[in-house]
Amino acid sequence: MRLTTAGESHGKALVAIIEGLPAQLAIDEDQINAELALRQQGYGRSARQTIETDRVEILSGVRDGKTLGSPVALLVMNRDYENCKEYMSASKIGESGKVSHAVKSPRPGHADLSGMLKFKTEDARDVLERASARETAVRVAAGAVFKSYIAALGVQISGFVKEVGGVKDGGMYAFDELSRAKESPLGMLDREAEKRAMDKLSTLKEAGNTAGGIVEIRVKGLKSGFGSCMTYAEKLDARLAGALMSIQAAKGVEFGGGFSLASLSGREAHGAIAYENGAFIREGDLSGGIEGGMSNGGEIVLRVAMKPIPTLKNGLPSVDFTTKEKSVAASERSDVCAIFAFERIAEAVVAEVLACAVKERLGGDVLSELTARYKLLD
Ligand code: EPS
């Protein structure tokens, strides 16, 4: 199973190609569009979201609402392209040899400066257009397909926003409570923490500043043994961490007790193994549902940290790339916080990694082969 995406933030469209899906998997366009709509929500998004109304167009690999086993291609248009054609067209632009809307002052924290040096361009737009988190729209569309694939095995993914700009939701929530997070403007479950977080964001917005946060993602229903302890590349936690770190603005990933495990004793950190009603169980498991790089049959629990968005309305100090004079980093509009969207994106990425691990272990040209093989597992 493999996902590739293409597309620039203000280019014509975003595209995803998924290879390796079995035939006969039901694909529901409305479900994909519901995920896309959620990704656009959340308090603190920029005016760009009033321009875009993300909808998926399925270009290939699906017929009569079911996969054919061929690559599935998904398209999400960028409506803002209409406003940016003049400098984003793929055709040669203008006679003057100069492209308008060049970005000369790289933003600290964005891909701009490293990309300008690496790709030998004096216009950061050549880099930022792809580095932009706009790409996550089509990644979320693909994630909805991966969610359907693993849902066929009874595997569910959910999550919530645990922290925004330093304001923490310290609650302990059962898996079934997490879906309530979608109804909150910040994706939080504790209303009191959410109110404090909203106040914090309002203050930051006034000051032209931004915030990050932490999301918690959980997976329910995955049997043990996905991923493998045998090679680095197969370890499920390593794969999840790597993929999650590829989300724009991600800066950290932890599983279960995560960093807090480092200060616990062995007896505190590792719950007991017991055998009840014909099955092995773990009591007080802080591993996050993954041991030795393999799912252990319990709930997978992971958290991802998002840094504050580096595009500030009142730009950060920078340098003009060409003149080397002091300047202020580029900014036209800015999200104050995109943590609600980040949670949806993290779910999509987890779905992608799990789908790949499932496909590797169980194969299957047709969905029914996959479900039959899954039933045989412990
Ligand atoms: C982004 C910058 C902003 C965000 C964008 C990600 O876009 P613009 O430069 O057009 O104002 O709005 O996110 C999206 C467009 C989106 O749909 O999530 C960036 O630099 O990463």
C-alpha cells in the first residue's frame, strides 16, 4: 500500500494516489467530504478557509461506489488558484522574466530559508507552496479511504486536542467519549480548559501572534502483531512516529506514558499481563498499545505536538535573501492556531500507517480475503 500526494498551496489542485487497495472496498464520497469539512473547521483559522470549500473528486480506481483494485486517484481543487493564476500558472508567466508575489524574506520556523538555499532560488514561494500545510487537505481525503479500509476489520480511530497554547485538558476519557471533540471549536473535551484556551488565542490574535498544541490519537480494535520487532523498518511505533513527524508543524510524538515513563520505576511503568476469559490482557498498560514495535491488542494511544504556526501577522525578524538587509518575514494572512485541523490530519496519517501494516501482513486482492484472514488472527 502506498500514498503519494502532489500539489502546491495556491496551485490548481491537490492530488493523491493510493496504490494497493483491495477490490470491493466501499468508498463513500460523502464520508470523505465530511472529513474534509472538519479539517477546515476550528477556531483560529485564517481567511483562506472562507475561500476554500474542499470537496473530493474521485478520478480513478472506484466504480459504482467500490474499489477496483487499481490505483485510486483523488483530487481536491484549490479555489484560491483563481486569485493566484498570475504567479502560480504552470505555463511560462509574463514577458518581463519576473514573477510577481515573490517572497524574499524567509519566515523563521518555515521551510523558506533552508529550501531557498537547497533549491537555489531567491523566491521562497518556489519552496513554501509545497511545504504549506494546504497539502493536508488531500492527505485527509486519502486518510478517509484508509479509515474505511481498516474499519472493515473493526478498527476505529479517534482523538481530541489535549493542549492549546499551554492550556491543558487533563481529563481521562474513554474511547467512545472522544467523538464529542468534533463538536468543540478547538477539539477539546474539557469545556473549562477550552474556554481558557479560546481566551488565550484571542489575546494572541490581537497581538498578531500564533499558538501550537498537543493532540491525542487513539486506535481501538486492532489485534496484536501488526508491525514487527524483526527489523527497524517494520516497527509500528517507528513507522507511526516517522509518518506523524511528516505532518507540517509536527515537532514531537510520544506513545502511552511517553516521556513521563523515563522517570518511573520498572514496576510502575509496566502493567501486569493477565489471562481472562480466554484472552491475554494487560493491566495499567502505559506502552501505548505497542510493545517491541508490534501492536499488543490494546488501545493504541499516542500524542503529537504541533509547534506554533510560523507565519505571524506581524512578521518575525528576518533578512532579505538577496540584499542580506534586515527585514520582517513575509505575511499576508495567518492562522492563529490550526490545532483542530492538526487532529484530523494526525488521524488520517495514523490510518495510512495502519492500512499499510495491515496490507503487508494480510495481503488480499479482494476485501473479503482480508476480512477472512483477520478473523483467523489471535
Ligand atoms: C499555510 C498558510 C496558510 C494556511 C494554509 C497553510 O495559507 P495561505 O498562505 O493561503 O494564507 O491557510 O492552510 C491551508 C490553506 C489549509 O487549507 O489548511 C502554510 O504556510 O502552511
